[in-house]
Amino acid sequence: MNAPFTPAKPLKLIKIGNSVGVILPKETLAKMGVALGDLVDVTDSPEGIGLRRHDDGFAAQMEAARDVMKRRRNALRELAK
């Protein structure tokens, strides 16, 4: 079953030195399971930008997958046919 609809919450962009940042509400941080100093991953998809807690295991798996795809590009291209 689908999760209940949660309307978007507008967040203001602020200047932080030479960069721009956004302040995430406590509830959002708690839901993500992150705290000050933790790492987060930003993903870009057709649905929009995503933000999630950094997972070292997943990052290592993705790096291994990229390495295999780079080394076996021709074989993967043939398999895709």
C-alpha cells in the first residue's frame, strides 16, 4: 500500500561562506537517521534530487560495479543486445 501523501515543505537557501546551504528541520534529520557531522549522499534522478544517509557498504559496492562496467564495457554492450 502507498504511504500517505506528505506535502512538500519549502526550505530557504542561505549563504554559508562562498557556498549555499539549506537548514534541515530536526524532524527531517531524525527521519533520515543523521546528526551534525554525519555524511549524506545526494542522488539525481528523473523524479528529482534525493538526500539519504551515507552508507559506506553501498558506496563500496557502487565503486566495484563502476570498475567492472568500465573494464567489461564491450561484453556488457553485447549482453544488452
